[in-house]
Amino acid sequence: MHNRCPPQRQVDGLNRHHWWRDAVIYQVYVRSFLDSTGDGIGDLAGVRAGLPYLKKLGVDGIWLSPFYPSPQHDHGYDVADYCDVDPLFGDLAEFDLLVGAARRLGVKVLLDIVPNHCSSEHPWFREALRDGPGSPARARFHFADGRGPDGDEPPNNWHAMFGGPAWSRVTEADGRPGQWYLHMFTPEQPDWNWREPEVAAEFDRVLRFWLDRGVDGFRIDVAAGLFKHPELPDSDDPEADARTRDSVNPLAWNQPEVHDVWRRWRSICEEYTERDGCERLLVGEVSVPTAREHARYVRSDELHQAFFFDLLSASWDADVFQKVISEAMQDIAGTGSTVTWVLNNHDQVRTVTRYGEPATEGSGLGAARARAAALLMLALPGAAYIYQGEELGLPEVVDLPDDVLTDPIFRRTGSRARIRDGCRVPLPWSGQASPFGFTPGAESAKPWLPQPEYFAEYATDRALADTRSFWHLYRDGLQLRAALPQLGEGTLRWLDAPPGVLAFTRGDDLVCAVNFGTAPTPAPVSGTPLLASGPCPPGVLSGSTAAWWIRT
């Protein structure tokens, strides 16, 4: 039987039992990872089949996107039952098999928990519709009377992040237009009212249900959400969330009471940690204005970690990257936590495309920058999260036809500008034509989103066979990160470098440098790099390239 908590490597002379502090976690978008049934949708059995691949890559754990029963209006982020598995993805028995297989391989399992909102098909919301105004069932959500003489105007002027008003009006049991309910994303995702104690107690039950089944922690969706201003007043900029597609409305997000929830959840995790000495992790999706505000979420009695999105959103510029990294190290690491670095996820344009690469190619500037960014991220102190397909260098699929798009942002706005389907196209595993081994059966089998022909160039079998591939760069970086005590947790010291070059040391002798320009420049260390994202002759740091050296 695999030991749940293997010994941790030595860092700065201390035995760190906090496995999460420098862990590398792989985000599995379940419906797009690997399909075991032939229905074109990835599932938990597919994740289990892919575990040896992920173990070979070298990650410490996986984060599973929501697989709970759901009408799938937002691909599982509209949860109808928090304590079961949607038949699309398997069942609880298959989930238990997955956890057991992961444990035998030494791979941690994190679940995606969605506490800000649920599905409009959740039994409690159906009960609220049935029981009517003033009922205890409605107190679990944000129901309010409308404004205007007939109550036909929303209770306030807020707009939803995915477009349109943040309020929908219900038809009461007698058939008359009734109250309105709040939904900061879509009408199919009513927001919970966390000022109602019954809601907090229900989520305590949910956490314990999955912890009892052996999970190692939770990624918390919209972790700066949950509480709204108690008076639900009008906003000075009601369309800010929709315009930025971010948690900007200060009346709807980042309310002070949310920190009490994370203290409560931390205490539950600590209870399980005390049973076997292995820490259960809480990592939050925290979108707040500054690194200093971000740091409030990772104080010693709240979340263990929170994703630091500023690196993801940073423009490709050495000064910008240095500023972002320095602020994170000062404000977040200063709390005693570690920074949780991320370059991509299921809501963002893939790095190869974001850094300037045409969608149908992978060998140019965008790919070179994405490789360099990966090596930079893996050299930074703290934890790192890798979105599935990054290790293959997958570009964003930008030309999906309108009739296959499923993102509710497109359904609600009609705009393709910020849709997320392009980064969610199912992974290519093998072969020369779709479904590229993603789904079993004949080549006529159709994945839930169509894969472009050029995905053949990115299939995992080809990536594993090519030592110059993205996959080998990630694998080599992860192996060195695990083997070298200078990497992972610890400190960082900036080095003097030419304009357009970022250079720093980890420990006394490991140097990482990134050339953000396109022309070669003298390397900060003589000799051959230990690892480089592109060709790097001794004494030279090529353009759009990152490299690691051991300084002797």
C-alpha cells in the first residue's frame, strides 16, 4: 500500500512535511482529457487510464474539474449535487478506483469545489421556487422583490460576469410574476446566500464527504466570492464584471466575511491532517486587485495557497515579469505561505497563442516564449499548476464554428471575443486524424468539441518520441526540480542583467535567466546550461529562451 505521506525533500536544512508548498499540480479538465466509453466526453476512467502518463511527466498531483451531477450549462460549474458523480463521467465506485490508483502512484488528488453558486436544478433551489417568498428555503439564496410599481425591475443594477443582468425573475406558484434571484454568472447558476448558517453547514458536510473518500484537498472556485454587500446596493460601474470578465464589482466580491469561511474550512482540513499527519490542501481561485490583498487569503489560518494570476496576465516583458514576481514574493510569501504560480487554465487563451503565435502553427515565436515561460515558472519558489495540454505546446483553437460552441459567454453575449472553448478542445493522444486516440472506436467517433487536423503534430505519442518537444522540456524541468534542493521552496535573488533579460539565483549556485528579446545576448553564467528551452551555445542566451545553470 502506498504511503499517503511520503518523506519530503530537505529544504534549507529543514524537513518540510508541507507537501503542497512546492508541489507541481496538473489540472485535468475531465471532459477533455481521455474518454473511456466512446461517447466523445472524457471521464473518470479516462483520468485513471492517464495516470501513468502523468506520473511519467513528473507531477505531484492532479486537480479535477467538476464531475458532479449537473445539467452542464457551464460544464459542471453549475452543480446539482455536490456529493455524487454525474453519469457522464462515471460513478462513485469509479471515483474511488481513481483515488486508489493515484495513491499507489504517489499522486495527490484535488477536487474542484464550487461554493459561490449552484445549479438552478439543485434540490434546494427547486425547494426555494416551490416554497415562495419569505420561506426558509429562499433564505439560502438571494431572493428579493423587484423595483418599480409592479416589481418588474431588478433589485439593483448589477450585471453578471458572463453578460446580461445579474437578476432573473421567477414565476410564483400562483402563476404571477414574483421575486428576483441573484446570479453573478448565468441564470442557471443562482448564488448561495452565505449569510444563512444552513449554507455553511451544508458545505461542511460536502467537504467531509470527499475527505472521507480520500481526497487530498480542494481547489476553490471563485474564492473571493460567496458574500455580497448585505444591502445589495446599486454599483457605480454595474457592467465592470462583464466588461473585464473578472471579479471587479466591490459590492459582490471580496467581502470581509469570506475570510471566516476559509478559517472554518481550514479547521476542517486540520482535523483530517491530525489523523495521519498529511496536510489537506485548500487552494483558492482568488481574483483581487493587488498582491497585498491576495496575501490576506493565505494567512496561516485561512487558505494554504491561492492562485497568483498576475503572472498569467503579464505581458511578455522582462520588467513586467520582474515586477510581478517581486510583488508576489514580498506580499504573498511574506505571509508564510508560498506563491502558487500559473500560466494557463481552462478559462484562458493558451500560452502559445497568447504569446503571439498563429493558431495553426507551433514552431515560432509564441511557442518559443511559452517554452521559456514554462522553464521560468518551474524555477520560481513555491508551487506551480500546469493546465492539461501545456506540456504538449497546444495552441488555442480559434476557428471553432459557431454551431459547436458551448461556452455560456457566447450563448449570452453572441461574442466570440472571450469564449473559452478554444482551450478546452480534447487532447490528442495518438494517430493522424481525429479523434487522435481521445475516444475509443473508429476515426468517425466525434469528441464533444472538434479537434483540428493540425493536432496530429501535438499528439502525446509523437511528443514522447521527440526529445525536443514541449513534453520533454516539462519532464526534464520537473525531474530537475525534484532532484535539486535549490528549486521548489526557498528564496530568490535577482542578478544584474542586460535590458530585456531576467536573471536570478536559487540557492547559492543555481541560476535561471530568460531572454525576453529575440536577439542572442551573453549568458550570465559561462558553460553549458543544465537545461534550456531552446538552443543555447555555451556563453550565449538565445532570443526568447530560458536556461538553468549550476554555477561553479
